[in-house]
Amino acid sequence: MTTPISTLADTVAGTAADTIDRTRSTVEGLADDARDLTQRGVNALRDGTRALREETAHLADSTVGYIKDEPIKSVLIAAAAGAALMALATLASRSFGSRD
């Protein structure tokens, strides 16, 4: 004989089991989505790194070609850049030294 309390207990138990199953499915779906996003991020990072490496190699080749074609101009540009960096370093060291 089933009593209203046992029927209610069966209903609650069934509802709880359904809720647990749905929650488990949702968590598993979220975990799958997280794995997919992680893999896409890794792939994007790998592709970006590869593109950056190729661009750097191209720029290095272009620079070497320019230096071979224009050696004197290249030396003058390098000297001017070095002098500008040295002037900035000197200016920065003076401004930091005057704060004491």
C-alpha cells in the first residue's frame, strides 16, 4: 500500500535524480567547452608565433640586403641612432640623479 508520504518521497527522489543528471550533463558540457576554448587559444597562439617568426625573418633578410646595398648609409644611420640613444640615456640619468 502506498501512502501519500511514500509517493511524495518517490517524487522528490525522482526529481532529485533528474536534477543531478541534468547538472552532471551541464557540467560536462561546460568542461567540453572549456577544453575547446583552450585548444583554440593554443592554436591561435601557435599561429601568431609562427607568423611573427616569419615576419621577423623577412625583416632580418631585408635589413641585411639594405646593409649590403647601402653600407655607408647604414653605418651613418646606425651611428645617428646610437648617438640619439646615448643622448636619451644621459638625459634620463641626469633627471634621475637630480631627484636626490
